[in-house]
Amino acid sequence: MTVQSPIVVVERTLAWIGVLYMIIRNETESDVTVIYDLTKAAFENHPISNHTEQFIVNALRASKALTLSLVAEVDGKVVGHVAFSPVSISDGSQNWYGLGPISVLPEYQKQGIGKALMHEGISRLKALGAKGCVLVGDPNYYERFGFRSLPELTHPGVPQENILALPFSGNKAHGVVVFHESFSAIE
């Protein structure tokens, strides 16, 4: 009898960003503490943050609600992270996902790392059969990725211009967007 050893496939995307060589890959168990620290650092001085983003990522992971959790590595160092998790929409639309948090270490910001994480994450969501992606954020930043404020989608307590959606292949959703309960994590 022949015993076959398991084959481990690690999905990676390699990209040149400016002068940096970057790898985007799925998070591993050894990344958990680094993701916490980099997320905390990325939002530490952010003017519109409750400074709970690192707790949100941990709560999503603990709830097994992370559909995608990608890290960006530069020279072997994890410098960025993006999370995607399922959302509910009151019209019953299925296969929509929330983006966030997305984090890049302050000293690596404005070098294309967040952009690369966004593009790779959206590409992987589409490959999973997602119908769309939604987030709460600054339209001046996220519109460059195709996200738009759609009047038919709302989220309680969030100004309409900050609830942004990217439907895939013309899929439309209407109603109230509810993010995973982990988004209320405070520790």
C-alpha cells in the first residue's frame, strides 16, 4: 500500500510596487499577532476610527467569519492585511461580502500596498462566486476601486455617502446591510 503525503498549496500573488517586491498570500496562524499589531498601528492616528479594528479582525477569526484574510509581505515582513466577511442584506441577497478592516503599517502607506490588497481580495471574491462587496469608508479613497454609494443600500447610523458597494456582474441588492456581529468587538 502506498501512502501519499498531503500536498499543501499556498496561494500567492507577486507584485512589484514602486521599488518594493511584495507577496500577497492567505494569512497563516503565525501571522495572527502580527496582523493584530499592524492593524492597531495602522489605525492608531486615524481621525475616524474607534481604534477597535484589531479586535474586529480577531473576533471575525474566532467566529470563523473570515472568508478571506490576506497579508502583504515585503522582504519577508508582513506589512499589510485585508479582511473580507459575509454580510446580510435585508432583501435576502446572498453572497455579498464586507471589506474591512484593511490595514497597512504607517511607514509602508502610500506605496500601493493597500491598492494591491484590494485588487487581489476583490479578484478572489469574484472567483468564489461573490455577488458584490460592501464597506463603510471614505468615498474619496474607495471610488478608485469602483465602489459607489448606492441609495438602495443603507447601514444604520452611517451617512449614506460612506456606505459603499461594488456589485459584481450587474448584481443588485436593496436594503439594510448588516455586518457580522464581530464588527462591534471592543476588545
